[in-house]
Amino acid sequence: MKVVVIGAGVVGSAIAFRLAEAGASVTVLDGGRVGGGTSGTSFAWTNSHHGNVPPEYHALLMASLALFPEVKRQFNDAAWFHPSGCIEWRQRHKTWGELEENVRQLQERGYRAEWISRERLLELEPGIDPEQVGDSPIAWFPDEGWLDPVAYADDMIRAAQGRGAALRTGARVVAIETQNGRATGVRLADGERLACDTVVNCAGRWAREVTDEPGLQIPLAPTVGFMVLTPPVASGVRRPIHSPEVHMRPDGAGRLMVRANDMDEAVTLETRMSPSIGPAEELMRRLGIVIPALRGVAAEAARVTARPIPEDGFPAVGQVPRLDGYYLAVTHSGVTLSPLLGKLVADEVMNGTQRPELARFRPTRFFN
């Protein structure tokens, strides 16, 4: 079976690897570079952190989280996965009730979420200013962590290439070739045509741009994400931390990735990115409030991205109606779901199965 995978981010690379592992002849096409789209500008937090999502979605996330240790071992204990746990606290008199309810819902689902003391918090993260925590209740999620998405995607692509897959970067798909109600290949921006038996669209927020045929497109509702990277600093931060002021996680080589929900609204995709723009300076100011050792440190880089979210907020994974051989795998939770989607999608494409785990998330829900 010849399969074209569009997109070399965390989802596309994982699916390409599992398809090649299953014996498919795989070609991966990306308009940019491996991990160079949304994956490379993701907070990359591995979790099923929200207790109010539908049970099918929570189960999908949990099943994928459980696969990370196995995948890490398969890749010789690769350094891109960090099962560090996650810490969150809220201001007691403002949004504390939301956190309390979320922890309760997660515990009812068997998710490991617990309350820890301020002393325990400072054992885990001694760089935090205890005065900023005060008497706020502190939640600890030991099974969460973070991923280095570009290194992960690169390893997946290289493993796929080791099984015969081909990678073409700078190759932008502009059309799906069809014949008699079936996808037969893709056409690139330069006019080149590549024939295949199945097309798997993992292009994320660009998923609609691979074809101008409305009957093959799902509605997307992307949201803007803004973050900054610090220079290498001795912060001591070892895991994702969600404070009332700012969210942060390690990003390798001593750097931290820093964001806040309200700062997403302060930029657009057209905003000229610079570490000296106001929103970047504000994030670094807030970071210095939580981590006193970083007061006065300037951002090294600023990034903006558009999260690839289907219109109803849930993954769209499966065959597109009315066109055999055209498969979608588009989700905002790609970092967490990629290990599982790699296996499930490869099984469905190669064996024609219908995995029950994906029943709730079929693209058919967007088509009359």
C-alpha cells in the first residue's frame, strides 16, 4: 500500500512511523520542515488535565498517556519525553473553586490528582516564591509531563525512513487527486503529482489548504497561542507549573517556555514577533514574580502559533465521507495523542478496521 502523509509534526510523524512499521510504502510531505509548524511552537504538555471533558475524550487521552513509556523504550529511552508531573495552584478567593472541582472530577475518573502542602511544593520546585503561593491549595498531577516535540517528530521520521519511508520538506500539497470517488494521489504547489492508495491529512491548522474542494474540508476554529522563551537560566524548574500569574515549563539547555492565557489575546498571527514586544515583557515580569531568581531577565525569543482545533473542539480522525482513501487526523491534543493515534490510524488504514476508541471523533459528524 502506498500512503502519502501530509504534515511532519508530532501527529504526522507518529502515523508515518507506524504505517512504515506495518509495511506501507510511505511518503511524508511537509510544506516547511519536520516539526516546523504548530508542533514546534506548542507548550507540549502531556496530560488529560480537565475533568469536564466527555468520557470518550478523557479515555483516549489516558490511553495515549499510558503508551509514552513504551514508545520511549522503543526509542532507546529517548530524552524527548519527560514524565515530570505538573503543579497547579489558584488564588483562594478567585478561581480556587474551579481547581477544586476539576481535581474532584479527575479523581472520580481514577486520574491521579492530589493536594500537596506548601512544603512539598517547595521540595519539588524550590525556586518558587512561597509568598506568591500564600495559603492557596496546591494540586499535584504526577502522571503529567512534557514533550520536546521537534526531537520527537525527528526521531519518528528517522525511524520511518529506516523502514523505507521517504520525506520531502518544502513540499506543499494544494490538491487531492481523485478518480471514481477515490483519492488517487496529491498535487504539489509546483504542479508535481504523486500517486498513492491513501492520503492521510495531518496538516493541522493547514488541513483545509490541501484541497479547495468544500466537500472534503472540515470546519476549523483555530486559536492563537503566544509564548516566550527565556535565555539559559538557573531557575530550577523541572516540570510544567501553572500559577495564577503565568504558566511555565523547561525547554532544554536551561531555557523555560512561558505563557499565560490572557496574553494569547494580546497578539495575532500578524503580530511581528520580538522578545521586546509588550506581551513578551509582561510574561517575563510575571515570571519574575513567581521565580524571584529570574527578576529582570529578558526574553530570548517570542513565538506565536495557531492551534489546530476542529470547530467543536474535539479531534477529527477517520475516513472522510464521499471519498475513499482520504483520511483525516486533526487535533489540538496532538502532543498527548500522537502515540495512540499512530497505532490506531495505521491499523485502520492498513487493515480497514474501525477502531472503537475513535468512534466519537469521526469527521463524518461535520458532513450532512
